[in-house]
Amino acid sequence: MKHTIALTSCLLILSLPKAFGQSEHDVVVYGDSSGAVVAAISAKREGRSVVWVNPTGFPGGMSASGLGATDFLGKQGTFGGIAAEFYRGVAKAYGTDFVRSFEPHVGKKVFEQMIANAGVTVVYNELLDRTGKGVTMEGKRIKSITTLSGKTYRGRMFIDATYVGDLMAAAGVSYTVGREPESQYGEDMNGVRRGDTNPRVHYGQKDKDHFVKEVDPYVKLGDPSSGLLPHINRIEGLTNGQGDKKIQAYNYRVCLTSNPDNRIPIEKPPGYREIDHELLLRNFDAGDMRLPALVEPLAGEGKKVDWNNMHAVGSDYVGANWDYPEASYERRREIEKAHETYIRGFLWTMSNNPRVPEKIRQRTAAYGLPKDEFTDNGGWPWMIYIREARRMVTDYVMTQLDCSGTRKADDPIALGSFGMDSHCVQHIVTDTGKVQNEGVIWRVPPKPYGISYRSIIPKKGECENLFSPICLSATHVAHGSIRMEPVFMALSQSAAIAAGMAIDKNVSVQDVPYPALLEKLEAAKQIARPEAWKRAPTPKTSPETPGKKK
């Protein structure tokens, strides 16, 4: 017994440096996104020593936490590499060649298998110490990062693959939050937008994300002295195009099922207040009979859907997230809980309040949380949907001009093509005393466009061994197009490949030669250049493809 204890002690001592991250890695990936998975796998496949420090307890980010209805960048065939492997793996899990919308647990399982096959070391539930002790610099290079638990991870290259840019910010890299004034980069969709940049038809829906009826904003109908309903703001004096620090709304991409054997009913949540949903109810009272949801059927036999925001008042908790990007961890948890309470309350109201049209009430009441998803969290998604947070400011800022094709980056490493999209930023009172959604934008790029290598690395003179492929350098408008999960995966693979080149050539990330990088990207089956894009054939309509109506 004594020999067993002694041997165990020796093994523990030998394993301590690795367990506590003291050995130096070629690449340290810090992040909670799908891009973090891809970056770690890519670096490992190239023979690099890699550790992935994950601030959450699961792999895959939103692609494993409810965002099952993937927006394939607006056009097929615009990404390859490991991202394409993931989606092929998802389709294979369903015994088919193509799946657009999949169950969260399937996404998680595919990521887990890919991680295992690559032999990636993952450390879960390790949050970066953001008190000023979490990043150790040596000149203009990150030497190590330290988590709240006290573990330290040393590396030659670092990839910030978080949705919020915590590592990037802690390393002192330039960034911004909010909306630039449209004059700053020559855009016409940025800044405050009072309903002028969203066409009448979007996703086949007329006036998507806008009020189509006149709705009173006051606590007491018609009485301004009674004050405004919750979540409504006055913005007197502000005109279109003015910049601010506000960001588009977040929500949870809840997976719901209508299978009674697998259904957890949506109950009225603790802290529920009907006044928080009065705007929704008044919109129905005014005659807007649209279902305020984008409901996407998911593959499989579970009668599941991805329930997303739609129309005037939906599951987006508008205006409740503005301080999230730079908030403390404690404050972020409060914001997340508030969003959960709001969305649970929204679904309960939609199912039970007699002011909701009967057909909509019955349809919503048929759904509940699935027992077989997020089983350790009561069917509720693990991760809030962070549509926008910090964004780096670098030597090449992606803008509306890039998305529209007016300007073309000469060092593309991935493609974007989804519409320049922003959900509502705030509910406001119009000059006529009615409610309007402010900040909604939508415009589709004419064709796929290249995303600059310089947009994922700090500007010259700043950190020399860091990549930020998720919170990349892009304006609010351009980020609205780039922020798709497949794009994040492609950018993250490009970051990992560039990191390896920087190590081999012993240069900063800013000095990686682009021609050689492009050659390596294309050898890894990345689609990096717009001219390399070829329109893929559209799959035949099936229950897994968006053309199917249910």
C-alpha cells in the first residue's frame, strides 16, 4: 500500500507542470467559440504543441449551444477546411449528405469526436484572470496567461477565440465597442438607424424586425407623464448615422420540441413581471398578428426547432446587453440570468396570456424544452448568443465597402457573404409618440468577399504574437455580415496556420508573408480568395434543408 501511495505521489509530481500549464506550448488557444475548436485542431494537425483553455464546460460555442440553424454565409461553397469537415460530420450523423439545421447535441458530439481524433488537450472551465494579472507580457509579446484558478499557460503564439475578446483586451490591443459614425469609414448603414436600411422583405418576411402597427409606449396609454414602458428609450436630437457605444440585442437560441414524451413545459419564471412583456402584448392589441419568431425545424426525429427572434418584439432582450462586452464575470452572469428570465417569460406569455392571438398561443404552447438537450441544465442552452462585443481596431478594418465589393483586401484568408445584419439595438419613441425599433439593418453583399489577414492580427507596434479571429477588426456593419459560425471557423483555422508560420520563421504575426500563407491555406482546403469561390449546387429540398415547410 505504501509503495502504491509513493508511486502515485511521484506520478502526481511529474504531472504537475503539465496540469498547471507551466510547460511552454507552441500555440495557446483561449476561447469558447466554434473557432476555438478549429484553431486547436488545425495547430495540432500541423504538429504543434497545443493547449486549448476553454472558459466554458463544453466544446463548440454557439454551434453546440442552440444555434442549430446555421447561416451558410448566404451562399454555398464559400468555406472549406475544418469548417466543412464539421458540417460533413453533422450530415453523416444524420445519414445524409447535407444538413443545414441540426440538434445541439449532435454539434457537440461531432466537435468532441474531431477533438479526440486530433489529440487536442482541452482544459475546461478556466476563466482568464481579468484583474490585471491574467496576461504576462515580455516586450510586445504575450509570455503567458493565467486563469482565476491560478493555472498559468505559457506559449509562443496565442489565439483569442472568445466571443467577447477578453484576452485581446487584456493584452492591451486596440479595440472598440458599439457603432461607428457612418462618416468614419464612408459607410451609409452605420451608427443610429431609424428604420431606413432594412428592406420591406427580409428572409421572405415583410417588414421583418419592425413595428407595422402604431403602438403606444407609455405606462398609461396616451399619458406621457406616466413614463415609458420598460426597455423603451428616448433619443431626441439623434439622427441617422451618429455613432454610439450600443450593440445589437442578444438572446438565447433555445431549442424547443413539440414531442410530448420529450417536452419540459415552459413555466412562469421566478421574477416574472407582466409589464416586461406589455410591449409584446400591445403590439398584438394593435393588430400585428405575425408570429414573433423565426422557427427553424431541426434535422432528426425529435420534432425540434431552433427558436429565434423575429419581427417587432420577440425573444431578443433589446437594450439589456450594452455593458456585457466589458462587464465583470459577475455582471455578465447577472445579464445572462436576466436574459433567461426575459425569454422564459416571453415564451410563457406567448403560451398563456389571453391577449396573445389564440392560434399563436396554441402554437407556442405546443413547444417545450427538450429533455435530451443540455441535460445538465434543464434543457436550457449553456451559452447566451453574443452577436457582437469588442472588435479589434487594426491596420485593416473590414467595412461596408469590403462587403459591397467597393474595396478589396489584397490579403484575404476567408470569405464572407451573409447580409450586413444587425438586430434591434433599442426600442425608441418616434416624433409622433409611437414605438419604433432602432438599429435594424440588412443588405446582402453582391457576391462573396475576402476578409483581410490584417483584420485578425493587432496593428503594427502592438502585440506581436496574438490572433483574434472572432473579435476581428471590423465595423459594426461589416461584423454583422462576418459573424457567422462557419466564417469564424475558417478565420480561426487561418489564424492557427499563420501562427505556425510565425513560429517557423521566427517573426511577428504582422510579418508573416502573405503569399506563403495563402499557399498553406489552400493546401489545407481553405477557400481564401473570392475568385476561388464556385457556387455549389443547391441540395434538393429535404426535412433538413431550409426549403421544407412544416
